[in-house]
Amino acid sequence: MIWQFLLVLFSLLLIGMPVAFAMMIAASVMLFLVGIFNTSTLAEYLITGANSFSLMAIPFFILTGEIMNAGGVSKRIVDFASSLVGHFRGGLGYVAIIAGVVFAGLSGSAVADTAALGAILIPMMVAQGYNKNSTTGLVASVGIIGTVIPPSIPMILYGVVGGVSITQLFMAGIVPGLIMAMGMMLVWYLLSRKTTAGRVEKATGRERLHYFLRAFWALLLPGIIIIGLRGGVFTPTEAGVIAAVYALLISFVYREIKVSQLYDVLVGTAKTTAIVMLIASAAIVTAYAITVARVPAELATVLGGMTENPTVMLLIIMAFLLLVGCVMDMTPAVLIFAPVLIPVVESLGIDPVYFGVLMVINLSIGLITPPVGTVLYVGCSISKISLLDITKGIWPMLAMYFAVLISFILFPQIVTVPMEWLSK
Amino acid sequence: MNFKLLNALEHLLKGTIFVSLALMVIFVFLNVVLRYMFNSGLAWSGEVARYLFVWIIFLGSVIAVKEQSHLGVDILVSKLNLSVQKILYTVSTVLIVGVLALALDGLLGLIELNAGIGSPTSDIPVNTYYYAGAVSVVLMSIIFVIHTVRFVLFNKSAPPWANLPSDHKETEKAMEEES
């Protein structure tokens, strides 16, 4: 049954049909083959998929990111990071990494983070004489940390379709996200050892304090989100609405957002939300169809026949997901494969939260692998370089991320120990 | 003519989702504030927010169909020549309209079934959910058909991956920038 499902789905995708509709059709075909198709099931699950309080966190976190950008908050964060590390050799690269981590703690989307970082930092770095390809590669690779460090839209989706706690997923993403950022610093250190590109003048303590205070309210938000979630003070959806209103308030305090901009910000958020959520709704139909068609059980038998070793199994699944990530965007990939794979890994005793973190990191890497890498495209369109150029610039970062992912698989403790500590 | 009507519809939909999202933020936020600061809450606010959310999703999806911004995989189809693309686009539209028609049939059935039933705390008819879906699938189908006809016959409203003759692409782009 799994082959019929994948065959229908991928044929429809290859003829250019948008993912949401392809999933609705594939699910209907499955239900039909099992002999229980009726139109009200299709309709009911489509609406149920959309009608979810947990998924409401998605528009709230998208809104937070959009307001932060429109309100000039991104610039303040970059200025602060620049006052800290801008004077080192290759300094603006470290600025991008630090600012990227802060952005990651504010928004949940790799595309939004890359667009925000890139718009400010790529022109700045190119003007200072940095290589355009590596600069763009750097910004795109930093951008994908946005989906690993909470909040994270793919984790919300994974949690909802997989029936896993979103708060736990968020807590589990913090340390791996920071490790990825440290890996980036190491790669950038090696790449920029000999660079002669311009540096920023070293900031005095007074200036640092000044930039810190300018960015203070924005820097506080990731802390509020993480502490509030960890303490169980609020749910991810409530954290989302608090973040959005908070972002709006500080943008007004900074006097950098006009009421007239709000229309575009809200309409843009609603559109992005609709695109993600229509796929999510279709995925709920698909999840129901593959469950009644016993696809996960079938897949577990097929994969289980190959190996019973959890580590080997994870390596196989991760290699498969990397291939998926090369040709498919992250939202549909999470929504299609999470419900199929979670029962398989659970049957081998693998923690679904840990697996979720791996899956999100894996598919985030997929966002910066050609030929289909949404984040790559964002970087290219800011720098006006070709996909081939950015591929030249990004391979060292890609190699590092692969190494990090493999070490998370071979040594699960790196992820699970801080995860247990943070979700206590 | 048809297309002007479509643009007017787009503005109307954008206005609606703008108001809906603003209200959704206000209701959910209000409830958080009431709960943590005053230890009370509005039972109906979460429910109303969910109604708004469903409408935002389904109306926003209509706009995304109009703007052709729903996510897809263009890795193969973008490499084909224009006439094959037109055939595949038509096939895709026929299948989409087909599945949307099935969904509409299901939705109408559910609307009939749930007539007169209100939701637990706000007493808003449950059918408000299903109407969002019904309105959306009808509008999406109409727009898909209009786009397909315009693309196949006139090279207009082409999907982003279409290999239109290059001069055509530029004029289309210039027109977009003007508007």
C-alpha cells in the first residue's frame, strides 16, 4: 500500500500540482483502495485539520517575525552583535551567526530568518570586501538554525501530526541549535583565517552598553518564551500570541513601525499561514488514510526486516530524508513523513521527541541543498548570484552540518541529556 | 472582465483575513491576560479564535491560488516545453477540481447534518467551519479553471514554472511591476 501512496503522490507532484491538493488526492485514492472512501470523511478531516488551537501558534510566530522585521528590530540586533564581535578577523561573519541565533529565538521560520539577516548583512559584508558566494552561503546556513532553536514552525507541525508535546520538542531543540551555531563559528573561523576583508572598528564598553540597551527589549523575548514554556506557565500557542503582541509593542516604543504597515504585515502573515495550513489540513486527511491503510505497520515490517539496530535504522531513515529534503520543501516533508515514520521508530524504542529534533535538523539541511532549497533561493535572490555560485560557497557549511547530524545519531546523549534536563 | 472581478475579489478577501487575524490575536491575547492576571477567562474566546483561524486558512488559500503561491515541486515540470506544460497543467487542474468537488459534496452533507447545532460555549453554529471550506473550494476551483483557460489559450496567468517565450515573460513582469 505504501508504494501506491508514494506513486500517486509523487506523480502528481512531478506534474507540478501544488502539494496540498496532491495530498488530498493521494489520500482519497488510498481511502478508495481500502474501500472506505466517502466524501464526508474527506471534508471532515480537512476541516478538523485546520481547526486546531495548537496550530494557531504558527500564525502567531510568523507574525512575530514579520513585525520584528517591519519594526527595525532586526537591525538593532545586528548592531548589537556587531559591537561585540565585529572587530575580529572575519568579524561580520560572527555577527551574522550571533544575530542568527537571536533571530532563531524570535521566529520559527528559516526562510524568514534568512531573508531578514541577508537583507541587512549580505550588502554590508560584500561592501566590506567579503567573498559574495561564501557570504551568501554563510547567511543561508545560519538561517536554518531558525527552525531548530525554538520557536519552530516545523516542530509545531511535527508535534501536532505526530501527537508529540510541542513544548518538549522546543526544549529539545535548544542545545542542538546552539551546537550548530558553534559549528558555524568553527567553519567560519577556518574560512576567514586569511581574509583581508574590512572589519568594524572595535566598540568601547560604553558603545557596547548603548547597543545592548537599544536591543534590550528584543533580546529579552527569546528568554521569556523559553522560560515561560519550560516552567509550564503557558502553552506554545499562548507563547506565540504573547510574542506577537510584545513585538508589536516594542516596535511602537521604538517608533519604527507605522500603523499603515500593519495591514501588509497582517495580510502577509495570513497568506503564509494559509499556505502552510492548507498543506497541514491535507496532511491530516493523509495521516488518517495511511493509518487505516496500515502503511506505518507495513513500513515497519519492511524496514524492520533490514535491521533491528536503532542506530542503523536512524542512519537509513536520515539518508532517505536527506534525499527527500533535496527535492521537497520542509513543510510538506514533515507533514507527509512524520506520521509514517514515528510509529516505525517508536517500535524500535527511539524517543519520538529526539527523532523529531533529528528530522527537523535533517530537513532544515534540505533547505540549503540544491536543486530544491528554499533558503538557498532566498540567499541567491538577495545577492543576485546563481544557484551554482551559492553551492560553491555553501559546501563547507553543509559538510559541517552533516557531521553534526551524524554525531547526534551516533551519540544520542548529546541531544537527549540536555533535553531531559530542560523538560524537567 | 472576468479578471477584474477576480482582482476585486482578492481585495475583499485580503480585507477579511486582515480583520480576522487582528481579531484572532486580540481574543487569544485577551484570554491569556485575563487568565494570568485576573484568574478569569472568556470561555468563548478560544472557540471564536478557532472559527477565525479556519476562515483565515480557507480564504487565504483562495488568495494563494489566485497568486499561484501554493507550494509545489517544479523540478521536472520547469524543464519541459511549453505545450507539454500546458497539457500537464490542464490535467492537474482537472484532478484538483475533481477532488475539490468531492470535498464540496462532503461539506454540503456535513452542513445539512449539523444544521441548527451550536458550538458548546459561544453558540455560534458549527456550520460556520464547514461554510469556510465550502466557500473556499468553490472559489479555488473557479480560479483554477480561469487560470488554466488563460494559460492554455493566451499564455497569461501562467504558473511560475512555465517556459513562456522570453519576450512574453518580460512584458508580463513589467505589467506586474506597474500594477
